[in-house]
Amino acid sequence: MADPPAVGAGPLAVGLTTALRRAGLPTSPERTVVLARALRLVPPVDRSALYWTCRVALVSDRAHLPVFDAVFSALFDGLLDPADARGDTTAPPAVGSEPRTRPSPADSRPARSGGPGAASAGDGEDGAGGGDREALLAAASREERLRHTSFADLDPGEVADVRRLVRALVLRPATRRSRRSRPSRRSGDALDLRRTVRAAQRTGGDPARLVHAVRRTTPRRLVLLCDVSGSMEPFSRIYLTLLQAAVTGARAEAFVFATRLTRLTRQLAVRDPDLALARAGAASEDWAGGTRLAEAVGRFVADHGRRGLARGAVVVVFSDGWALDEPDAVAEAMGRLRRLAHRIVWVNPRRSAPGYAPLVGGMAAALPFCDAFVSGHDLAALEEVVAAVAGAAVPAGAAVRPALRSVLPS
């Protein structure tokens, strides 16, 4: 019997994703590329290996499994619709419809450590291979789910995973032109008199070569102010991880506040994130207390901002705006900070709540002085924070100034 014709990984990936898209399953060109690369790295030796490779690469939601199984069976099992075989006891089951012997992803960690369900993971002839593939699928879907899960809804195990993902985020503030210059080969740039005269000394005083220069660019200073009061406790544990990564990676300045302002740049400037958070908790004495927003911002401007820390800097404030101060005091402190900073980004995790509008209290008083207003309540929202810090365009609704007329009273 002749061997079946070989099919390339690219045409196979394109054909399968096209069929899934026609059946209503959301597939993107990026997932097609991922599947093609996976098929080249792990060539499917049988139908089961092909099924799990395609499923891990293309399915990230359990609700899409019935459609995926139906399309896969129609293409590779010769069934137009697996539903046609219902009731026929002699019909072979569709690939992937066999009963599961492993626990759900939420229980996968206890099962691997010897807890309930660990023994059933090895049942069957190919228990080891099937377990590895199932674990790989669970890891992919877990990361996708954590990306859109609010930090307030995470359990302790998920917090550790989210902190690992947050440390991969890079905060890059906008750049500015420095007073220092560097030589340039373009004749249209400004003439550097000092370097031109110095070069002329080598030719007997004749300026045989004109030296041009262009001003250098340097990143702006990044300052992070994080509210660690009681209302921000579910979010501050994640934000402190972002602060630690910014201090070690972008040389940022980090402060926390509740009823008082505490500088934590030195405590967070260590590579071990657990040690950094432990030192930060020991340095701040008013953790999970009330919020003195005007006092904290005013103290930062008086003790650090006017001395150069906030001049031309990008200042990021992580707070829900629930303060014990009077709104007029908050507005006065934010006005002083506005006159020093280049850009102010406010991160409020409560902004993601349905129907939220910053109309009263400290948030309404601070908002007119901000350049961007983002939620930052989950990993996907933290990407908006990264874009806002860089001064790039942020998704609709994140920018403050165009939206002031709709959310603030006139």
C-alpha cells in the first residue's frame, strides 16, 4: 500500500484554521503561524499527536472545544459531523471526546504533588504522554485566563504566577533632549565650535574639517507613588512587584503612602523580588491604614519634587482616590506636582467597575491634572499603564483630557 502524500506544516495549518474560522471558531493569522511552527518542531507521528498539537495551539477556551472537535473529526476522521454518529454504539468516538482522567486545571497542582487524583493521572496505556499534553494545555489556558482576571480575585497560588508575569513588564518613560551633544556626520546639524577648533589645532589652526553635533536623548526620570492603604490592599501587592521591576530595570524612584509618605527605592533595589517586598513591608509602618492623599503628594513635592526628583519626570500614581483629605487640598497638591512633572499617569483599579465615574472626592479633584487615567486592575490593563508611561497612544477611554467633559461636571 502506498504511503499517503505528505502535507507541509504551513498548508496544513492554513487549511485547519480556515475550516475552524468558517465554523465560527475565532482564529487569527498569529495562531496559524504558531501552529505551523509547532508542527515543524514536533512532527505528528499519529492522529492523537496531531490532535493535541493543534488543540494546544488553537484553543484557549473550553467553550470552543465542541466546535474544534467537530471540525477536526470532519477533516481527519472522515466524518462530516460527529453528531451523525450519536446513538450508534459501533461508531468510533471523536478524537478528544474520550473521558478525562486528570483533574481540572484548578486542581492540577495538588494532583502533581501527590494529592487526590494523582494516581488516576497515570491510568491507561499512554497515561504519561496524555498527562504531559493535558498539563501543557492547562498551562496555556491558565496564563490566558490570568491575563484578564482582576488582581482582587486571585488566590495565593495565582498571585505568585501573576507576579512572575508582572516582572516581565518593562516601563520605558519618554525621552528628552539632553544638554550634552554627540558628533554628527550630517552637515545640516549645528556646528560644534569646540570640537571644530580642537580639530583645527592638528592642521596648524586652519579649520580643514567642520565638526557638527546633535543633542543626545536620555530617558526621563520615572517616579512611582503607590497607595498601600486598606482599600488598595488587593492590588498593592501586585503593584509593588511592578515597582521593584521598575527600580531595578529603569532606575525608577519608588514611594508608598497611606497616612505618610515612605521612600522605598533603596529597599526595592535588589534583584530578589521576595526580599525586596519583605524589606518594603518592614520600612513602611502605616501599611493598610487610611489614605492621606493630599498630605502624601504635598510631602513628595516639598521634600523630593522641588529638589529635582519630579522636574521633567513621568510620575505614576497608583491609587483609588479614596482619601480622607478635602478635595481642595488634593487639587492644590496635584497642581503643585503638575507644575513640576512632565507627565502624570493615574492608575485606579476601581475604574474598571461598571458605571464608575470619578465625580466626587479626591479622584475628581486630582483628575484634571493628569495626562492619562487607566485602570490597571489586571495584566491586560497594566499594558495600558506601560503605554501611558511611554507617552504612546492608549486604548479608547484611557486618555484623560479628551474625556474630561463627559466624566467631570462642568
